[in-house]
Amino acid sequence: MSRDIKKIADTVIASTYKRFPIVITRGSGCMLWDADGKQYIDFVSGIAVCNLGHAHPKVSTAISSQSSRLLHVSNLYYTVPQVELASWLIENSFADRAFFCNSGAEANEAAIKLARKYFREKGDNGRYRIVAMEKSFHGRTMATLSATGQDKIKKGFDPVLEGFDFVPFNDVKALQNSITDATCAVLLEPVQGEGGVRIPDADYLSRVRRLCDEAGVLLIFDEIQTGIGRTGKLFAYEHSGIEPDIMTLAKALANGLPIGAMLAKEYVASAFGPGSHASTFGGTPIVSAAALETLRTLKEEKIVEHCHEMGRYFKQQLEALRARHGAILDVRGIGLLLGMKLKIPGDKFVNACMERGFLINCIQDTILRFIPPLIIEKPQIDALLNCLDELFDQSA
Ligand SMILES: *Cc1c(COP(=O)(O)O)cnc(C)c1O
């Protein structure tokens, strides 16, 4: 069956992804199974999406019970799950208001629009530019690819949207020099995910906050990958001691159902009024019920604390691996957003791991990234480490 599926897929699905040659049919916790019954431990989580693991019973129940009550009515009306979800997010973050949409790119679109609108509402028409970071990733729509600091993402789609300036991540001086009277916001990921699991210096984010305050520009954090417990805090900004004005979320927010959110302080959020921005499916009851259950479970079962603990253990063990193998240049990351930079391309390790029943992924050609469900346990981590140890021995 899997061979047929692959063959059909390659003729009917747009070839925007290079897919691995397996058909995944079922998941439970940190485990996945393919159409041939082969079992895998998942260190990808659908790219930092299924933070509670696959088919979490509480999330599945929330989805099925909401599905028999109400799927969708549009934002012309109030619905209970959306209000409860917004309230939870507001109670557990710096923000005062939430706007819901369906993906990370859409959340960033909303943030970009809100930053511009904020200054228009103040009567300042000259501030529209956004300073973003080199090697950043903010999405694939026209505005968000324009905000992304990687040429390969923009290639072939010129002209990109006007108004984005780029500086190296973790470089305060460069940022200071690039903020002008035309700047409305600084946009960054507190930890760069797709760009290579890059962690800034300990004081970088607070210095960015100070620069923004001095210049009177907004600070936007893209926490689409780092949020919802991934770094060992509910949101990565909590590590820095400062708060952004706007934050975007998506990926893990509903543990696998599509959702995006833009959270903001009241003084910024109030720049949006009825008709300013909209989304048909944004915060629809079914997805809101799934997100609310995801967040409640994360808290009740102390999953963020578990992530912190497992992340520390995993990183230590990766460091030990690096000490044994010359092909590993460095280990980076925080919580369960971990990476390992190699001297050589990472593809063959991804393929060899898959063969042995482990899903990992490779970014920027040479960086192996480990983003398992946050419920991962030590024996599962140890199993992957043993596998990697053997593979590096073989490749030496
Ligand atoms: C995945 C990601 C996005 C894009 O999210 P989509 O849901 O794919 O549109 C944006 N920013 C960051 C940091 C991401 O990791």
C-alpha cells in the first residue's frame, strides 16, 4: 500500500516538499507507525507541533466532544471556546488581547499589519519599516517571506514587500544603527529555529528591548516555534526578563490542529478596530477547544517542567556525544529545541536514523535538530543517542 500511496502522491500533490519515503498512518505519544507497521520514535513532532505527543487522549476527547456540538459559526458571533482560550493566554502571558488565525504566517501577517496600523492611528505616517534578523524564518506568504532573512526563501518571488531591513541576529550595535525614524518595529525569534537553533547572548533580548523603548518602536517576538513550553518555559521570552509588545504563536498551540494567534498589549491591540483585520476560521470553536485542552494539560501535568528537565539531560548527553566524535562541531539549544552542528552534511544521518526507527530532521544542511514531543522520557532519548553514537562511529 505505501508504495502505491507514494507513487500517486508524486503525481497529484504539488512538489513543494521533498518527502521521506514512508507513509505514516498512526501515532501515540512519542511513537509513530508507518503503513508497513514499522515503528518510530518521533524527534520531529510534526516540526514542533505535537508537544503533548500524538493522539493525546485529553485533546482527542476535547476535539470529538466539541465536534458534535459546534464546529464553526464565524466571528460574527461570540463562542465559548474562543473566549476561554483567549482568557487562558492572557492570564498566562504579558498580553492583554488575542487575535486568532490559522497558521504561523498568518499570525505574523497580523503582527506586521498591527505594527504599521499602530503608528497610523497615532498620526505618524512615516513609521512603517520593520527591522528583522538575518537567518530568521517568519513564513511563506508574501509579507512573511519578505520579513524572512534567508535569500533561498525569497528566490523567484520578486519583488518582495517593501519595508524590511535586516541585521545579524545577536548584534546590538547593528540593530541600533538600523533603527531610524521610519522604523515601526523590530521583529525576531527569541531563539532562531529554522535558521539553525541559534540562542542569543543572555543580555541580548533585554538590550533589544531597551533600544526599542529609546527609539519608540514596537518589539515583536515570533514565538511560533519557541512558544507553548518548547524551551522549558511556557514562552521563551520568560527566560529574558523582558516582554515584547506583540507575540505570535502557532505550531504547538492546538497540538496538531491548525491555529495561529497574535497576542498584544492593550495600547497596541487597540489600533485594530472592527474591520481592520479578519479571518473566517480564526479561533473557530473546534480548534479553540483543542488549544484550550492542550494548554490546560500542559499546565496540569507539569509538562513544561518536564521539558526543562529532559532538555537539560538531552543536551548534556549530546555534549558527551560531541566529545567522542570529531564530526560534531557543536551542540546548541534550550529545553527541547536542540541542535547539533556537523562538519559534514546531515542528510545521511537523518536517513540512517529513520532506517533504525528514529525520526529526526536536518536544517541548514549540516545541523541535526531534535524537537521531540515534550513528554519524551529518558529511555527514548538514550535509544536515539545510542543510535547516533553507532552511526558516528561508522562514519568516522
Ligand atoms: C513555522 C514557523 C513559521 C511559519 O508558520 P506556518 O504555520 O508554517 O505558516 C513562522 N515563524 C517561525 C519561527 C516558525 O517556526
